[in-house]
Amino acid sequence: MDSNKFRESLAGSAPPPESGPLLQALWHDANGDWDRAHKLAQSQKDKAGARVHAYLHRKEGDLDNAAYWYGRAGETMPETSLEQEWEALVTMLMAENPKKR
């Protein structure tokens, strides 16, 4: 699966079965299920999980919590739009290991 196919899957009823928890989190986020996205992001204890978790709290508007999670990911809060950040996260996760993410 590539990032274009992942984006196309947003019109479906479920994330692609080959996507891992973090891509599933972003899929659910894009489809309006923040709670499911958050649970999936929380389940991942690595920097990539912290990065998606940070994005979700930024989107929620909880910027203090977002800043904490960006710090856990070793990053600062981006100044890009949420849409640009979502796209960057999908691209990053696909590049890292598309089968795992």
C-alpha cells in the first residue's frame, strides 16, 4: 500500500487491513473518530506513537498535552496546518515501515 491508496481508503468503512495501529489511528481521525484514534495512538509506546498522540491532542485543542507528547517524540509543535501535519505523518509512517505502521 502506498500513501495515495491509503488516502483513497478514507472513503471506505474501515482502514486498510494491512495498515498498522498508527495509520489506523490517522484513518479514524480523518473519519471523525478521535476517541478510537487516540486509543490506537496511546497503545504505541515508541516515538512514532508519541508523535501521532501529540498531533491528536493538538487537533483536540489541548496544546499543553500536545506539547508534552511532542517532547516525548523529541520534536516541537509544528507551525503547519493540521491537514499538513496529518499528511506528513502518513508519509512518515509509510516511509518508516508500511507493514508495521
